[in-house]
Amino acid sequence: MQEILETAQRYRKTAAIIGRAHYIAWENASKWNNWLGIPVVVTTSIVGTTIFATINEEPEIGWKIAAGLISLLAAVLSALQTSLKFSENAEKYRAAGAGYAAMRKKLDLFRLHYSENANADPQSALNELETIIEELNKLAKESPSIKDKDYDKAEREQKAKYDKPSALPPRDQK
């Protein structure tokens, strides 16, 4: 039974790291979406206001060129935002992070149930763990890939959180 619980713990640790890595990727994609989205709104507002303000006038050529360049910049930023799909990717990463968090909790409950139950059937525990591992494998196939740097950052965070003697989690969350 101890080996089954240790295996569940390894899967729990991996799920925690991968889940956090997906949340890190979500944060990064959201930042990039904002970095492109805000300038798009500002530049299109400037162009629209400029055109509306000069509708009955004949502005100097310099103003026409400036408005044209700002309009071009807005179009390029908007095209980048659309084609890079930061918003869509951010949502996929967030959903994957939530999925891994749910799996981590499921593994916590598994370990709690079987570590506290002296009469537990090892075969029953093994069957349940196999089902959880199948769910993790399905989640991995459905989730977007994460960058190595995001995984490494998540792993460092987990080590910093749990490898300190004063910060050890309760027995069922190691």
C-alpha cells in the first residue's frame, strides 16, 4: 500500500507543477493580450477622433500623414492581436491549470482516504489510482503545451514552497 501512496504522491507533485505552469502561461498570454489590446483601442480612438474633428476642415498634410501612420499602426496591432490569439490561448491555459488543480485535489483525497484506512484493499486502491492516471493522461493530451521556462518556474515555486522544513505541508499533501 505504501508504494501505491508514494506513486500517488509523485503524480500529485507533477500535477501541481504542470498546473502551476499552465497558470503562469495564462498570466503571460493575458499580459500580452493587454499589451497589444490597449494600444489598439488607443490608436483607433485617436484616428477616429481626428477624422471626426477634421471632417469639415482641410488639415495640413502633416496631420494627414500622422493620422494615416497611426491608422496603419492600429491595423498592424489589431492583426497581431487576432493572429497570435493571446486571449484564446490564455483561456486554454487557464482551463488546463484548473484541470490539473482538480486532479491534484483528487490525488490528495485518494491519499487521505487510503493512508487513513488500515483495512483498505490494495487492489482497490491500485484500480482507483489507475483511473486517476488515465484522467491525467487525457488532460495532458487535451491541454496546450507549456514552455520549458514556465515549467521550470513552476517547479522552482513548488520546491520553494515545500522543501523548507518550516513550510512542510500536512502529511496528506507532501
